[in-house]
Amino acid sequence: MKLEEIFTFENLYRAYKKCRKGKQHKGEVIRFETNLSVNLSNIRSELLSKTYKLGKYKKFYIYEPKERLIEALPFKDRVVVRCFCDTSLRPKLEKKLIFDNCACRKEKGTHFAIQRLHRFLRKEFKIEQNNHFYFLKCDIKKFFPSIHHDILLNLLKEVDFSVEEMWLIKKLVKDQPDKANIGLPLGNQSSQWFALFYLNKVDHFIKEKLQIKSYVRYMDDMILLHKDKEVLKRCKTEIEIMIKDLLELELNSKTQIGQVKNGIDFLGYRHIMKEKGRIIIKLRASSKHRMKKHIKTIHKLIKKEL
């Protein structure tokens, strides 16, 4: 697609409407809206003439479920990224992703990923007639900060993006806060799609080459199920080699092999399959601790107001 087809005034306006949801009271949004049509027209002109430059990233930390550095673009740039993701990036990358790549996609998410895991658990239970089969949980060490720009761009060149689309993709990948050649900012919608796609060849390798049908991924959390522990050990070795050689990534210490009857930690819950095939979901201890901490904080604030 050409930039003039992606960044029509109508597409930019739709992206603006989505970006302002829940942010109407923010100063930068109000200032953008005071001269809305001119601002959208200027954005379009800058993009079509390829003079567009990303603004300065705003950095802040979040501490739940763990400490993370968030780097967010100004509102104007978020409109551009939203428009590009909705019109170009998402439709083209969706065609390449496997069905069980669950994060940040339409009609998918955490609930969908948990449903898929439970479906695979029941399927394996039906085949084995017991809960003595195994899981391999893979987790990438510092995933977003470890995504290599040049590797990502080479992977994206295999998708049918035009020269003009690749110009903007390169800008979104390369123009980072600290001008590093590794890592993607967590605050960008485009970063989510790039991260989903970065492990796409690993997904296909697991499904097609390793022949693991019971497999689900949520961003960098991967769960493989199999009756044979030795098969999963070989899978772990193969995955480690592949992500190191192809993507310059490595698995972290949370990567493990275990029996499903002892429970699988996945997306904030512990999923335990009982002897008769019933699946019990329990909150992880860390999740319980966070909830108690929040309740105590709210209680203190209420007492302070009284």
C-alpha cells in the first residue's frame, strides 16, 4: 500500500477517535483537538512528503505485576501509529501468525489463551486417559529490550510491505529513545505487533517441525504439552538453539518442564488438572499478595478521607 492510501484524512480521524478514548481530559489531547482538522492535515502532509519525525518519548514506570519502564509517544504520534497499525500492520501480519498466538489480537487475549490451554489439556487427557503427561513452559529473558532491530526488519521484509510502508516501519523500529539498535518501547502499539511477529518462525517451528500440536503462546510465554518428558527436553534444546541463532534471544530461569497434575503457572493463575480430568484454576501466590496489598492501600486511603 502507498502512504496516501493508508493515511487518508478519514483513517487518521478514526485513529484519533480511538486514541482519545479515556484521554479526553489530558492536556495534550485538548490542545490537539482545538485545531483538529489542521493537525490531521499537517500529519498527512508530513507523512506523504516523508518529512515526518517521531516526537520525544515520555518515560515512566509501572510496578504491577512487576516493575517495567514504559516509553510513550506524544498524542500526535500515537494517532499516526494507531492509523498505521489498523490499516496496514495488523491486516498483513495477522495473515502470518498462527491461530494460537493469543496476545493483543482482535477477539483474543488472556481469556482466549487460557481457554486454548484448557482445551489442549482436555485433549491430551482424553488421549492418555490420565493426568500424567507433561508441559514445557518457555519464557524469553527480557523479551522487549532484547528484540534486535536489524533482525526484526529482515523478518518484516519477508511480508508484502511496500517500500513506503517499510520506510515508516524502519522509523518506528529504529527511532528509539536512546538510539539503541536493540529493544522496543513498551508503550507503542506497533511494538506489540512487532513483538508478536518476532517469534512467529518459532511458533511455526514448534507446530510444524517439532510436531507439537498442543501449543499456545501469549507474547513471550509459551506452553507445550506432550506425554513424553524426553520429547519436551529435546524441544527445549531445539527452541534454545533456534532463538539464539535466528533471533539472538535466550530463555530465562522461569523456563521449566513439569507434570500438569502439579499445575502450570500461566497468565497470573495456576492451572491444575485433577485425576478425573477436571481443571482447577487458582490465583498464584504473588497475585494474592498484590491483591492484599491493594486492599490495604485502599483501606488506608478511605480511613484518611474519613
